[in-house]
Amino acid sequence: MAPPAASQRYPSPSQPSGKSEVSDLKTQLRQLAGSRAPGVDDSKRDLYKKVISYMTIGIDVSSVFGEMVMCSATSDIVLKKMCYLYVGNYAKGNPDLSLLTINFLQRDCKDEDPMIRGLALRSLCSLRVPNLVEYLVGPLGSGLKDNNSYVRTIAVTGVLKLYHISPSTCIDADFPATLKSLMLHDSDAQVVANCLSALQEIWSLEASHSEEACREKESLLSKPVIYYFLNRIKEFNEWAQCLILELAVKYVPSDSNDIFDIMNLLEDRLQHANGAVVLATVKVFLQLTLSMTDVHQQVYERIKSSLLTLVSSGSPEQSYAILSHLHLLVVRAPFIFAADYKHFYCQYNEPSYVKKLKLEMLTAVANESNTYEIVTELCEYAANVDIAIARESIRAVGKIALQQYDVNAIVDRLLQFLEMEKDYVTAETLVLVKDLLRKYPQWSHDCISVVGGISSKNIQEPKAKAALIWMLGEYAQDMSDAPYVLENLIENWEEEHSAEVRLHLLTAAMKCFFKRAPETQKALGIALAAGIADFHQDVHDRALFYYRVLQYDVHVAERVVSPPKQAVSVFADTQSSEIKDRIFDEFNSLSVIYQKPSYMFTDKEHRGPFEFSDELGNISITPEASSDIVPAQQYEANDKDLLLGVDEKDDNKGLSNNNGSAYTAPSLESSSSISSQMQELAISGPATSATTPQSSFGFDDLFGLGLSTAPAPTPSPPLLKLNPRAALDPGAFQQKWRQLPISLTQECSVNPQGIAALTVPQSLIRHMQSHSIHCIASGGQSPNFKFFFFAQKESEPSNYLAECIINTSSAKAQIKVKADEQSTSQAFTTVFETALSKFGLP
């Protein structure tokens, strides 16, 4: 049956059928505006509800603004609430109509009922119309002196709203001083908390251009104020307690007695039922005792039970938040939590995100005394129906093994995983077995005997297949069918889509050739030919390198590709200690949940003391200590021969002509000739003296580029030209700054005119930008200003990064330069110093 036509459908009771219904509402409201008949308030309520429902679903009912205001003359608090809601919604968009509300709101601010006074004052401050701020000062002043605490609470919040609308009006009315007096003397805890919150925000914003605001902001951290709040902390609600505890974290105690007094005052807060209060208290304890090693360790012992109780008693979301903070503490002090490892066992009904975090914590607390129990528990999770958790549990077992705890039993458990005949279990186990063999090569016999029975056809995941291929190449002498398995994989080269697997195939074939040349030479020839013709640049380059080094000398190739292996003692951590310390400093924040510092996920205005240039800056950079300076790598002129000395344009042209094979290298059809060359190389051994290259043999000649071996005279450095429209992603800047070594560190003078102009740091940013050097972050206060700059070469995407710290007292600038091209660092530094020397000059 077809649906009825639009004209035949019944209109929704919550939506007007047209403008006529809004007009009807307007007429009915006007009729009721001056009526005092019995039951008129009930009629008004029905009309108000209709207006509010239309407004809620997005229908414009601003045309009844005047009638709504006229009907507000009533003592019914429900009607007033709906009227205030309507007025607050339409006042900002209709500033002219907002004038109609001033009289009745000011009148209600003097009502006998404190609830109406508070609601009216809140609505008056929520109009957000700059032209009406003059009408707010009087009611706010009266509200701050009101006898009722609810009205005072609303008035304090209203002062903050007034400041955001018109800061000068708020300061001129001396409201901050009134709030400070209320904060220190009011008997109501909520009023005190609101005053603290408002003053912190106002003085923080004012501190950038007012010394008095700076002093007032610092006064909040004085000992009398801190102890005043801590002595009254039990009177406040949870939100206010967290606010006070965050303030206490910033307090610098005068001595150890001061620290112990504060900890005694907050001892009972560790038993609070609210997780936010407990975490805030924990942060105070940890920060206060950072310089007291023994006490700091005792703090860990003291807070442990409180946090573990919260984990088991709250919702999954709260448990995850607490566990994230516990994980941070466990990583810093695993021995303290080692005896409590059973608290981190996974429950069947927990969400996967909680289980994953618990697996990480089990890995962190594992030691000699509890490894057997933890590994036994983790092995049970390997059969979990949740595949992601099963994978994580296998990885956890491998991580514990790499920590050198009970390796014998763990290796046996891992090898048992290979017999489970589950693809994902086998894949994860192969990756871990490879890492174990890198650290414990003495276990190769036991591992290879089991791995040798796995068919490569059953391994689909690239990482697992790459691990298996690595073992085939590394232990080819112990695996009878290793050359044939590799040959089968190489024959299916075109079907392998992962570049990682193809790279491992090349290396494994080379290693196998050095150990079992007659059985591998054909497969190696096919692999090299296929790799050279490969479209992936890394695969192509590696295959070409292997071909050339074999052509040069087989024994040299063996020393390069398959040297004697040393056991890996330490595997790289994914997070630097600097990042972990930064996260610890931001304890009790989202940084702990995300496991990354706040500057990696917050907007620029919330990243602390750094000020960012609007054109480019979206990054916060941690200042490096002088002890972290890495000596720059110095290259001699002859070292330039280590790079391929061909023009980039010609190189690309050659690549396009022959599938990336611009050099004198064989194609796929010539695999038989390569195979014969491999056989010849395997038999002939080292090159004779007649064909032995001289010591002057260059790297470019090794690649058959036909360049002269005589060292070319060092050309004079060309004038460095920078790209005026350079752009660099903030994340890329941060990554490069961490990875690149410091090329140059220099000190230079800044002229007096430049020092004077630094009263406005943005002037230096604009000046350097006019010289094609762009600022990505800046910060600091007189006398020390810090800037981070970047620039790019005009002709190619080569980046230069610079840190510039200017001391206005000594008129000196400390410059650190990092560059993609070390050889041009000096040229950039010259350009940078030249531009800086002109700062402030006419």
C-alpha cells in the first residue's frame, strides 16, 4: 500500500504545520501577558512548553521574543526557568531584543526568593552581549554580597563570564579583589571553590600583561593559602577537592616537615570513594617526594592498596583509567608491585581494552620469583576466543623471555604454541622465536627443529613470513630443506605483495648461498634479477647492492651480508625516557590514558608556556638539556663519494627507461647468466692480484657509474637560497628534532635595537620570516626567550631546524642547528646569523 501524500498526512503534534502556528502562539501569549485570571499560569506553561520544544528541535521562534518577556511577570518559578532558557538561547543572536530582557531580569535579581535571584543573575550574565555589560556590574556586586550562598555562588561564576565578555569592565569594578576576599573568608565551601576557579582563570589570562596579576597568581601558592584550603578540604565536594589538590601540586614546600604536614593532612583522601580525588592525592604525594628517594618509595607502598581497591570496585571505564596510572607507576617501580601480580589477572567479563592493559602490567611486574605463575596464566589466554587478546598474551610471554627470566621454561611454552595449529598463534610465535634466537642463539637447535616442520604455505602474515625467512637464511646449515623452501618462495616472487618479505628473501638467499652455494646459486640468481627489476625502491636498491658486491668480491660480500652474529642484549624501547618522564609529570590527566604527552594531542592554546606562530606552529617542543648534545658528524670532502654522484634528474630518467634499472645490471631474462656468475664466484674464491681493486677504488665505480676515481677538487660552496613558502608538518618537525644530531652550536651577539624590539617577540618571528626562516614555536619570559625555526632549500626538500635562545641581559643568542644535509649546515647558519644581525635595524 502506497504511503499517503504529504498533504494527506497528519501533522506531528510537536511541529508547527507552518508559520501560522507560530503566529497563533504569539497571539495566545499576548492575550495571556496581562491576564490575572485563575489558571492563567497553567495556560502559560503549556504555551511555554510548546515554544521550548520548537526551539529544541531547531525551529526559529525568535518572533515571540517580546511576548515571552511580557509573560515573565509571574511568581511561578517553573515559568521563569523556561523563560530564562528561551532568553539565553536567542539573546546573543538578537542583541536588540535583548534590551527587552534587562528590566525584568534586573527586577528578578532583587526578588525575595533566593532561587529566583540566582536564576535571574545567571541568565543576565549568560546573555553574552557586549553592549549590555554595563547592566551586569550592579547585579553582580549585589550578588557577591547576598546573604544566600546559592546567589553568591552564581555571582562568582558571573564575574568570570563578565571577564570573558569585557575584561576591562571586570577589572575596573575590582571584582577580582572581591573574589579573593570571599575565597578567604566565606563560610560556604562551594562559594570558596568557585572563587578559586574564577581567580585562577582570570589571573592566568591577566598575567601576560600585568605584573600585579602575576603576583596575585603566585600568592595562591603561598603557604597560608595552601594550608587554608587543605584544612578545609573535607568541606568541599569532589570537584572542588580535585581543584585544591591540583593547586597543592604546584606548591613548593620549604622543608621536609612541610612535606610531611601536607601528607598527613591528605592521608584520608587516599581512602576516598571517588577515583578522581584519589588520583589527585596520589599526584600530590608523588610530586612532593620526588627529591626524597626513600620516602618516594614508601609513597608507592602507601598508594598501592588504594589504587588496587579502586580497580576492583569501579566500572570498567574507571578501572581502565586507574589501571593506566598504575601501569605508569609499575613501569617506574616494578619491584614494588611484583608481589601483587595476581591483581592483574584478566577476568572473563572484562572488556578487551582492560585485558590488554593488564597483560602489559603482567609483563612489567614479572621477575625471577613470579615468572612461572605469570607465564602459566598468559599461556591460558593464548587460547582465548578474542584473537587480539590471544595475540597480546603470546607477545607478553615473549617479552618476559627477553627479560631473561626463566628462559628454559618459556622457550618450551612458545614452541608448544606452534603445535596449536592456529594461524594467528603460529604467526605471533614465529616473530617471537626470531627475537629469542637473536638474544639466545644457544637455543637455535631446539627452535629450528620445530620451526623446520612449519610449511611456508600456511604463513600468510608478512611479519611472520619474514621471521620464518630470516631463520631459513640464518640457520640454513641446520635446516636440510632451507634452500628448497627459499627457492619455492622466490619462484612465487610476483605473488608476494609485502616489500618486507621480499627484502628478507634477498638477504636470506644471500646467507644461504654462502653456506650452501651449489643448492642456492640458481635461486639467488632468480632473486637478484627479480629484485633489481622490482618497482619498490628499497627492494631494487638492496638487490642491486648485493649483485655489485658479489661481482666485486665474494668474501667481502660474505663479511658484509653474513658476518659473525653477536647476541642482542637490549631491544629498543618504543618510548624514550624523556617521553615517559613527561607523561609522569602530567599524572592524573589524559596523557596517562593516551600514553603520550599532552602536546601530541591538544590544541596549541592548551600546551603550556609555549606561544605558537599562527602561520605554522602546532607543536610543543621540550627544551633539551645541554648534556644531551650529540656531537655533529663531520664529513670530509672525499666522504661525499659515499653518495651516488649522479644528477637526480638523470637518475630518474634512467629509472623510467628500464623499470628502475638504470645501471649496468641484468634483467629478468638474464637470470641464467647470473646463476653461472654465482657458480663461478663460488668456485673461484677471492679475486687475484691482477683484478684486485686498488685502495682508491671509489664507491661510485663499485656501482658501475663510470665516474673518475680521482678525487675532485672541493668546489666553493654556493650561496644558499631558501624557500620563502616552506612548510613543515609539526609532527615531522618534532620527529626530526629528536632524530637529527646537532650540526653546529654557535653564539652570536644581538644588536641593541634588536634587544629593544624583543619586547614584542612576534616582531622577531616576522623579521625572520621575511628572510625565509619560519618560526614553529616560541616561548619564555624576559630575559630569556626561546624560538624554534625551520627553513627549506629552494631547489629541493632539504630541511634545516634551529633552536635560538636569546638572553636580553647579555645581548647574546645561542644557536643550535640541525639539518638533513650536514654539509650545508654552515651555509644555513651563516644565513641565519646574517638575518638575526639585521633584526631591529631600520
